Amino acid sequence: MIEEIKKELTTHIIPFWSALRDDENGGFYGFMDNELKLDKKADKGVILHARILWFYSQAYIILKDESLKEHAFHAYEFMKNHCIDYENGGVYWMLDYKGAPVDTMKHTYNIAFCIYALSAYYNAFGDRFALDLAHKLFADIEENTLDQYGYGEAFSVDWKPIDNEALSENGLKADKTMNTVLHLIEAYTELLKAEHSDRVEGRLRFLLSQMSDIVYDPDTAALRVFFDEKFSLVGDIHSYGHDIEASWLTDLACREIDDKELTEKFKDINVKIARNIQRLAIDTDGAMKNERENDKIDRTRVWWVQAEAIVGFINAYQNSGDESFLKTAAGVWEFTKAYVIDKREGGEWFSELDENNVPHSYKEQVGPWKCPYHNGRMCLQVIARGIDNV
């Protein structure tokens, strides 16, 4: 499994994204449809570029391939020169194909990914300016988004609160989301790894307490998804992919803090989450279902959900010793190999398949959210965890 996944990373995922590098205007091309038609003048998402920067930086750390350094630097230059709002703080949401802002919304989730990426770039290459930018964006979040309950999410260019449409779904409007709490944890973990700071550790501990005390429901062993401003629940959604993703990202955060009691607390929570997802979300063909809304189960096979399932169930096996988790991870990988990986020349992974495993033709292969972060990270995690256990 490790060898197959390493081959998928080095001979398929990395070459696909490297070919999307825009040497004329900077960054990487922003859109490719499911027919593999590349739009070189499509807008470029800042989240997309943060995830690409993180991917090449982390791939360099794991693979030690010098060719990855050039792509990481190319992504870093685009972020440094185009994505960051040096006047008002934070980062833009969307740029045109030449790198000019077209959507100046400030979003906590988006800024978190830039912290994640810049910290990883520093961890890979030791560029102090990248780490300084990460600390500056951390300060922007802490100074502009906090209220008495937690982190606000959507703001205008000058930090006035606006509707959180970007992270609201299913016809619901959410002021605060599990997703932003999770990815702030992810970002602050990487920043703490880059350079220990009592302030960063303190905020990471606060976010982990929100995850365990507000977001996690011990009665159902599931994460609540959408909230109002005061963290009262909005809607009845269970996101299977986010649950399994959170189950290993929060473990990583606890290990970075190096707090034995906190680590054991989340290990217990996260094994329960993984067991619940194993029971509820794994389909008969090995695929991971998407989510539940009220009484309706969405059996769409989403690319990132499969990727996170593989890491999450391996992590659950390593935490518990229960080999059924490892078998579940292997089953999701077998399904992914058979159906999710696009075997056409010039393709990568299909974004979504229906419950009969037919790709949704309207879903892109590259876009503001479709990136090498989930599937690339899965590959890197499997490789790293395999090395750790040799």
C-alpha cells in the first residue's frame, strides 16, 4: 500500500500539478474542467495557492526531491507578491489570472491556510521572511476576528463582519463552523512546529478546547458542523469526511504541544470518532459516503473524503491497535484506485462520483477548492507513517 501510494504521488499527482505552473503570470492556473480543458485566464483562488505552497513544501520535507523546491518557491513568490493584503492585513479571497484582487473578502479559514503554507515553507527551507509573514497573519486573525465566543469568519477588506456564505452549505447560514475551528488548529499546529511561541500554544489549546467541549458531541461521537454567533447549533448535519480528517489533525496538534494528558484525551475521542465513521459511512464497495443531512444520507463519493479516510483510519489503527481500521483504510484505497483516480492522459482525481461510481461531469479537476492538498497530503502521511514504523 505504501509503495502504491508513493508511486501515485511521484508519478501522477506531482507531475499533474507541476504542469499547471503559470510561468507568465505567476502562481498556478486556476481552473481545469472535467474534460481536462485548461482555462489559463481563470481566476486564481488564494486557498488553492496556499494549498499548493503547503503541498510542495511538505513534499520536499518527506521526499527530499530538489525539483520540488523550485515549485514551492514559485508558489511562495505568488503568495508573497499577490495574495497578502499588506495595507489592511490578512489575505484576499480571489485574484484574477494576472494576480490582481477580484474578491477582497477576508476569511479566517483562508488566512489559516496561508499560515499553514508559510509555516510549512519555513519548515522546509528556513526562509525567515515566510515565518514572519505567518506570524503576522496569526496576529491579524487574533486582533480582528475574535469575539467573546470564538473566531468570527467572514469579513470585508477592512474587517467589518459580513455573511459567511463561503463556508455555509445545505441552505443554512452559519456564523461559525467546525471547519474553521479545525483548520485554525491545523494552521497553528504548523506554526508552533516552525517556532515555539507561548501565545500560539495558548491559542491552539483554546481551539482544542472548543473542539472537545463545543464541536464534539460525546453522545453521538460526531462533530457538530454549523453554529450561530454564540456557538448554538444550526441544522442537523454530520460531515463524515470532516470527522475523520479532524480525528488525525487534532492528534497531531496534541503531539506538537507535547501534553500527555491532552494527547490521551483526544486519542480517546478520536478513536471513538473513527469507530463511528467506520460504522456509519463505509459503503459496501469500500467507498466513504459524504454526509448526512437530517435523515438523508448523501452517498456521493468525494475525492477529498476518500483521501482523509485513508489517513484517518491508519491513524485510528496506530492509536488503538485495532486492525479493522487498517483494513478499512486499505479498502478505501482500493476503491480510490479503481474509481477516483482519473486514468485518462492528463487527468488527476475526479472531484466527485455518484453512488454508482460515475464521475460528475460538471465538477472540475482544478479549481478554487480542488487542489493537491487532501490527496497529496494523504500520500505524504502514509509514506511518513510507514517510515516511522519501519
